[in-house]
Amino acid sequence: MDDHASRGGCLTAVQGVTGSAADVFPPRPVDADTVEAGRRLFSHQTRFIAGAAMAAALPGGTLPEIAFAGRSNVGKSSLVNALTGRKTLARTSNTPGRTRQINFFDLDERLMLVDLPGYGYAEASKSEVRRWTALLGRYLQTRAVLRRVCLLIDSRHGIKDADHPLMLMLDQCGVSYQVVLTKTDKLGGEELGLIAERTHGELARRPAAYPEIHLTSALSRRGIAALRATLASFVALPALPSASR
């Protein structure tokens, strides 16, 4: 099968399936048992643990951690709220760049959800960008309990230049990251399929990128169950003490 035919097959699969199989790319059935495990995990209490604006303030870690990163206004807070079933766990705002620290949320004492500051805000000062970059670099390089970074990408735009520095940092640190396309309710099936296909192709060149993409919408709740199922799979992994890599 030539490359064009292969891409066409993936695109047709996205357009032709419904439900959980359409919430990941390349499309695949999402096991009902894992979906239920994810639902049960995220039905438990989530509570704010700490906010760190500097490396010295990063809390110790023993629980497996999943971090959420993305450009300002990509819908990161809305997605975290949708996953946890809370309206105000992670603050949402129309003001870009509002999150200025790393926030830690304990999910049922089994999983730590980490909200990283948004990046790519054009009006951020150079000193603010340097501070955020240093804090993020320290977190990624030393967080032994970090299992995966969910890199949120606005499905209307795909991967942009502002995303490349973080992707490079993740590749260099050897931190596994997975793209989560947000705001998919804003696109038609064919347009979304093209964006997913193009994004998947770019990730194939990235050494630390996980090859599967989640397609989500906090508004319509598309893909929330499938993403919960993926994140719940990390609970079974043994927790490691916080230490330098």
C-alpha cells in the first residue's frame, strides 16, 4: 500500500466511525473495561495540593503524575475541569497567560494532575518567559514520578511554531508526551481528520512523542471518557520517589 493510500485509509476511518473509536487517532476501539476504570477513578475527589512559581517550591512527589501543557487559551483548564467533573478546579479565563505557576491536584491519592503554565502569550515579558522556561525545565528534568505530558493543541490550528520549543524540550528530556486535540466541536469531520493526520505525521519525527492522539471537546465532552481511560492506566504503574534523573 502506498503512502497516499495509507493516509486516505486513516482519514476515512476517522470520518466513518462514531463513539469512542473516533476519539483517538489512528482510530481504534476503546475497551469498555478501561473506560469504566477511568470513569470510576475520575469520579473520586480531586483536591488542590500546591502551586509552585519557582523550582524551590516544587512539592515532593510519590504519586504518578500526568502534566497538562499547551498554549495560552488552548482550553487546558476547561479540559482538566471536564476530566474531573469539576467546574472550577482549574481556573478558566478569557485572559491569556493567567496561569503563572505549576499547580498540583491530587486525584483520590492515586494520581497527581499537574497544570503547567500556558505559553505562547505574545504580551508576556522576556523575563516572564525566561522564568517559566527555567521552572518548566527544572520540573521536566527532575520529576521522576512524571509519567506523561498531555500536550494540548487547538484542533483549529494544529501544531504551531510556539509549540516547537516545548516539544524539543520534552524530546531532549526524554519525557513521554501525547498530543490532545482540543475544541474539536469547532470542526467538521473531514477538516478534523486532516488536522489529526497532519499532526500524527509530525509526531512521527519526534522521539519522545506517543504515537496516539486524543480528540476532545470540553464543551461537547467528546473524547473525555477515552482520555480518562488512558490516564487511569498510569495508576497501576509503581510510584517512584522524587529524584533527579
